[in-house]
Amino acid sequence: MTDTTSGTEKRRDVEVRQLFVEAYDILEPFFDPANQWAGHGHEHLAYRALHEHFPKLSGDQIFIIVDAARRVFAAGGKPAP
């Protein structure tokens, strides 16, 4: 996120930001209502899938990416490259 008034970067974890677009492509199906079973989402599996693709990420980093991906999906957007 860039502060529009000063133009400074607010993000602190550059590694997570660099992986986000790729991670979003992995996570998107877990948030899609078309993939629900009996009205239940698969969000809980998103954490496991992300950890399998990026085993070096910490639990906190995985949580941050999944949470951000959930918000981007809910807003109907796509992550900026």
C-alpha cells in the first residue's frame, strides 16, 4: 500500500508482497462460492495449500497472505502485480 499523500511505501514485508500475486492464484479457488460443499467453504484448506507451495513461510506470513487474499476476493478484485 502506498501512502498517496507522501508516496512512501507502507508495506514492511517485501518477501510476502513479492509472493502475493502467485499465492493469490493458488488461493482463489478456496474462496470461490462455486467450490463450496453443502454451503461450506474450503478456507481452512487454503492455509495448508499455501504452506505446501511455500514451506519456508512462517505461520504469520501464511496467515497474512490468506487474510489479504480473502479481502481481495471479497472486493471482487485482482491483486496488482
